Amino acid sequence: MSETVAPSHPFDAAVGLTPAGDGRFAGHTSADYANMVGPFGGITAAALVRAVQLHPDRLGDPLSLTVNFAGPVAEGQFDISARPVRTNRSTQHWALELTQDGVVATTATAVFGTRRDTWSSDEITIPAVPAADSVAPESFPDFIAWARNYEMRFVEGGIPKLESVEHPTSTSTLWVRDTPARPLDFPALTAMSDVFFPRVFLRRGKFVPAGTVTLTVYFHADAAALAEQADTAVLGSARAQRFGKGYFDQSAELWGRDGVLLATAHQLVYSKD
Amino acid sequence: MSETVAPSHPFDAAVGLTPAGDGRFAGHTSADYANMVGPFGGITAAALVRAVQLHPDRLGDPLSLTVNFAGPVAEGQFDISARPVRTNRSTQHWALELTQDGVVATTATAVFGTRRDTWSSDEITIPAVPAADSVAPESFPDFIAWARNYEMRFVEGGIPKLESVEHPTSTSTLWVRDTPARPLDFPALTAMSDVFFPRVFLRRGKFVPAGTVTLTVYFHADAAALAEQADTAVLGSARAQRFGKGYFDQSAELWGRDGVLLATAHQLVYSKD
């Protein structure tokens, strides 16, 4: 376990926010987490979680998050407003907006809360895969900057190459870790839930215009479970269910040490082809 | 289009809204769709979709919906505000709130839009089950009023009886149809996406205090595909992935005629036990 919690980690810089009072926070896009158009959706989602975490009225930790990518985020400054819409005894509902020059680029809702011990059961189990160290890391093409901040070791459904052909299924399973290594926290887990490239790339064997429209994350891990992860690799697996009429969905699981399910995530993706 | 004409079907009465100008709509809870505490979550979600449909600025049909059940909805009148946050060429992002006496009970975001023909593929297929007519309908206990508006024919994971025991899996698969029969539309499909009782009931073999915290629906069917369904039964299947620390998630699919995937839905559920 490395204690590289240096404030210089590019992730912390990318989700760094300056409180501006009254539930408002100022942020700035990071070239390190740029995507083809605008920032990596996962880093935007992470910044929204960070905004709630920094809010003085925040209760507990994230239970769920839905982020709607309403329009492009331009390079430069952005503002996040985080409003606690309703606070109950153990849950708190948030409404968030990310704006640039007063124009809404992203909306979100989040549920935060405290947890208690209850009956527990897992109905799904971590896929049987080789250990992270035994799988070679793969790189995205250079023009996808954000991917350089993740060490991705695909055990199934790797990044399509230029000479790729159509693939029979849309499942990708990979070990994923921040690089440089960084202890897992809620913003980092949120970003990782969007680390799965659009499933249409894999099926069609090529990069096509596509982007997440809406992303929902359910957090199964509490803060203690996240702390136990330290900076070890997380196993992620994602697949689509239906493609057609301009959109497709994809669902993902993120697994931690000892096969604990940290989060499940779902998204609807726009696809031009 | 006025919604004040006396509707003949209880569903239309329950989601009937009176436009009050400026994106506001007045509604009233329906005893027909009452749950143990407050209304059936699916009917609230349906009313939110209806509000956007009635809004004069609405673009296209639902692509996704996330509803956050922030607090109880009391019997009586409620107000829905529907705000088009951002309108793009083919998508429109909505922010919604359901309030009672100015107190927020429910928040939601929705993406509406137009669709175009693109490459299509289904990666999941409708479960092999007996025809609806060959499966006997089951009833919920009388105190769950909303369920009386659905004809539910379970092929797997039926309603726990008082003498039930723990069940090894949380999957329920059922044919579901409005009763009396009613042609399928977006509000009705939305409500059906929440027709699956909390999976913890099935696993534990008993009714325990539980309720949906947040529900997300991805609409795969467009209006033409829904019209083709007419009032035939829809096949729904749902299951949980992880239970623990006060919450669990459940995911569902809704299938129509000829095995077409109409919608996928996900929710996070609070559980006291």
C-alpha cells in the first residue's frame, strides 16, 4: 500500500473544487482527463460527488448517483451547484447542476446517507479471471488522454484496434487502477464506473461517434470497505443489453479485494452509427 | 390538449394532471394505486413522465428517467414542476420535482428525444416461458391496493405467502398487464418497470419494511414499438445483485410481442432488515 496521497495526483487536481458559498463550487477542466470531445464523463461525475462531499450540510456517503450529460463541457472553468433538496434521518437527496457561463452542461441527482448492518447476501460473484499482475496492460489511442491515467489490464473484450472486425459480444472485463496508484475513494470509484468505453466500439470493431447520455451508479461499498481497497486494482466488467434507434444501454460491476462488489453502474449511450 | 376530461381507466385517472402554467401541473393521489405507505412508486414515476409529455416544449419521447423517492407522498393533491433544462437538436434534458405544500417528496431527471435508425442488436433474449394464458394469475395481499390494477402471472419467484421460507435466488419472472386491459404507452411502461416487489421479500420469504430509493428506466421502445404492443401482456423479469448495509439493488427487463426488449430498469431499495 503506497501513501502517495500527494495533492499533486492528477485525479485530485481534476476534481479539485473551490467552495464559493451557498452550495456553489468552482472547478476547472483538466487536460489530463480530456476525452475526444470535452472531459471524460467519469471525471465530471467524480467532481459532482466531490461537490456534495465538500458541502457543509452533507449527510453520510454516496448511495446512488445519476449524471445526465446534457451538453458538451468546454475546456476551462465550470461551476457546480449542489442543493440538498431533502434531508431525512438517514438519507439525503441532492440536486446538482454543472454550468459554464450560466449554460447547463450537466445535471445530476444523488442520494447520500448513513448505513446500518442488515441481512446481507451477494447474488453475483466476481468473474474467475487471472490475477492482475499476469495480464498485460493495454493502451487507448493517444488522442484519448483520460485513459492514460488508468492502468487497464483486459482479460476479455479489449480495446478495438484499427484492423478490428465485429465482435460477437459486448463484454469487457478488466483490472483497472489509477496510475500513478492512488487509494480508492468515492470520487475515484465513481470515475471508474465510467471507464468502460462505449460497447458499440467493441461490437462494431471500430471507433464510432458515441457518448454517454446518462449514467447511474449504485454504491454498495461504504467508506470502510473502500478504505480496505487501498490502491489495489479493481475488477470491472461491462456489457450492453440492446443497441438500436440511436442508443444502447450498458451495465457494469466493479469488484474489490476478496471479491466484494463495490458498485454497480448503468448507462444509456448515444451512438451515431 | 386538456386532461380534465373524466378518464375511464383508473390508470389514466391516477396519472391525470391539470396544467397550471409555467411548467407546473396539479395531480391527486389515487386510492386505486396506494401502496403500504403512500402511492405505488411506479404510478408516481408515470405521472412524472406524463408531466413532460404534457409540457408544450416537449421534444420527442422518453429515452431515460430517474426518479428519486425523497420522502413520503401523502394522500391528496400534489404539484409537479417540469423544467426543460437544456434542449439539443435531438435530445432534451428535464428536471422535475413533485411537491406537496411546498415540501419536496420526489425529484426526477428525464431525457427525452427523437430517434433515428442505426445499427441494431440484442444481446439478451426473452426468457423461455409458458404463454401468459397458461399461467394462473396471483394476487398480492389485500392491503397492497395498487397490485389489484395488474394481472400478474408469475412463472418464477411468485409472491411470498405468510408461510414462506427463504428463497435461494431473488429472480421473479412474470407476465404483467393492466387490468382492465389498456393499450401500452410510455407512462404505463414506466409504471410496469416498478411492478417487481422488493427482492428482499422473495429472498427472506416475508414482507419486511423496504422501499425504492431511486429508480432508473431506459426506454428501448419508441412510440411505434409501443403502439404495436396494444394491450397484450408484457413479460417482466427482475433480480437483485447485492443486499447489505441497509440497501440492495435490483435490475429488470420488460419484453413485448415477438420478444422485443421494451425497457430495462434499475433501482436501489432501502431495507430495514
